[in-house]
Amino acid sequence: MHLRELSEEIESISRRYADHLGIERDDTWFLLKLQEEVGELTQAFLMLTGRARTKGRTGAELDADFRAELADVVCHVLLMARHHGVDLEAEIARKWLAWKREGPSPAETGPGGIT
């Protein structure tokens, strides 16, 4: 599945959820929702790695939570990109996959030529 197809499916689910709850998904919402999900990923990571209390969750539950939060972050990145008309496949190819060609290594200049 391509990112564009995946983002279409995620958009449909997100729109239905927002409509049900009466949420306006504007520029600010997309950014803040992504930030919320990154915070939840951080919490899941801290719990999984023993740097925060586990709230009685088992190792398997902590691992599942971490994986789910990674998915949430990716989905919200896709939603934000779609909202702003960003073709992530093209941007990833331009900034990251360009390193497949010969030239300075990413370690020398960073992905996308960032130093």
C-alpha cells in the first residue's frame, strides 16, 4: 500500500471520529493532535524502558502500547501532511531516498543535505 492510499483510509476514519465528536480539524488541531500523540509515544517508551512507572501493565502490554503509539504518530503525520497538501512519498524520496545515489554519506551532511 502506498502512503497516499493509506492516508485516504486514515482520513476517512479521522473525519468520521471528528464529526461524531463535533471536533473542528483545522491547522491547529492537526499540529496539536500530532503533539499529543508524540507525548503518548514518549510516555509509552518511558514505561517500556523502565524510566516511568508501569501502572501495573505487563511487559507485553507495555510493548503493545509502544507499538500502538508509534502507529498513532505515523497516522497523525499522514493526516497533517494530507491536510497541508504535502506529498510525503515525494518528500521522502527527495530528502531521504536521494542518499541511495552516490555522493557524501548522510553521516557527513545529514539527510537532505542538512549539516
